[in-house]
Amino acid sequence: MGYDGVNLKSSISIGKIYSIHYFEYMSDFSFGGEIHNFWEFICVDKGEIGITADKTFTILKAGDIAFHQPNEFHNVQATGGIASNLVVISFDCHNPAINFFRKQVLKIDDLERNLLANIIIEAKHCFDCRLDDPYLMNMPLKEPLIFGAEQMILNYLEHFLIHIIRRYSAPAAPVLNTPVKVGTLKSNNETFSRIIDYLESNKCSHLTIEQICHDNLIGRSQLQKLFKKQCGMGIIEYFSSIKINAAKEMIRTKQMNFTQISEQLGYTSIHYFSRRFKIETGMTPSEYASSIKAMADGNF
């Protein structure tokens, strides 16, 4: 007895990728604008930004995403006082379903945020260039290329777009029965989220593992195991990254000098702050500030 195969159809198919960017903008950055014949979206990871689409000006805040259709004039400018982190991706797509995104400003959910993060990770594997240069127009592939990196970008991006369309226009899909211990998984996720919120709230303090365990009613080994499983690093390493990300945002707002930032974030000295900053970013605070300013001015 022969089998009849099924040719599965694609509702969203990505053609060329023109750009994948993750920007850390100064609080006074502005981009004059452009027009091109492919799609682009801008998603705010942190902070806020002002965009113009044709003649419409919109303020986007963290979690907002705006789509620019082909041949639509668009620009970006800081709103002043708040430094922003942005994901910007441009691509070809000619499926009729893509028209859903015309003139759309939407909110992304946690799954969509994770898909965007995966796209950025794969792009770092795939392209031999910096992803934070706003004037970059070509993205050369790395040699040798990590197996599957190009396809993973397409898969994640198509999944991202399909998920948004489903979430905004279709009923929620039924939850499938699985053998996963849902209660334990839910408990771990809630504990992890609670501790993340705790770390964010205390990023200006000097925390020890003992204090984190005490304040969150969790054992040391359980805490370390949870963070290794959830984000692949120890909790102190994760807390350090939170502090350095906060420092980067403070540098970009230009309201405090390095010594003030170091004190604000609870570092014991400016020298220790600079050393931690270089370990996390590969640059000293002054090199980071110069790099961001050079890119904003188009002199990178």
C-alpha cells in the first residue's frame, strides 16, 4: 500500500534579509529617515523612541513594535532623556498574509520576545559585522558559517510573524496534553521571575548569594541550579549583567559621569566598575561612550 505525501504550504515565507540590528541608542539620537522597497519593523526592547511613518509620528515604549511597509518613508528619533534599545529587522515577503502588518503598531508577548532574541543570537553566528551600526547596508556572511544559522533566522522570523497574526486575529490554540510536570515547571518559572524582579529592584545594591537566598526563601544549590537551567549562567554573573546594562543606559542618557554611575550602582570603586564593565562588554566605559556616539554621528 502506497503512501500519499502532503505538500505543506507556507503562509509566511521570508525572501531576502536586508538587515538585522540590535541598537543601543544615545538619548539624543536621530536618524533622518529612508524609503526602501521591502518590509521593516522596529521593536523597542528598553526605553522609548519616536518614529515617523509617512507623516504620522508615534511614540513607542518597551514591548511596542511598528511595521513599515515597502516604499513608506520612516525615521527614528530619541524622545530625550530616555536611552533606548531597539531591534530592527528588514526583509522581503510577498505572501498576501503579510498585508496584516500594514500601518500596524502592536505589542509583543513573551514568546515573541524570545523569538527576537533567538534571531539576534543566530545573526551573531551568521554575519561577519556588528549588529549595532545604524548605517550598515550590507551584511557579509561569516566564513566558515555555523551549520543551520541562516535557516534558523528564517524559521524564527517566520514563526515570529505567524504568531503575531494568530494572536491578534485568531482564537487561542488548544493546549496539548503533554507528560511535562506542569506544576513543577510553573513553580520554577514563577520563582525565577520573582528573583529576576528582585535583582532588578536591587541593582543599585551590593548583593551576595546568601542575601539573595535569605530574601527569596530559597536554598543556595537550588538557586544556582535554577539560574543555570534558565539562562545558562550563575546568579552573580546574571546580576552583574543587569548592573552593567543599567550602566550602559545611564551612559547613553548622559546625565551622570562614570564616578556617579559607579556610586549609583553600588560599586565599591570606579576602578572595579570599569574592570567589570570591560569584562562584560569588551570595552571600558569611556570606550563604550565613544563608540555609541561615533555610531550615532555616522563616524563609526
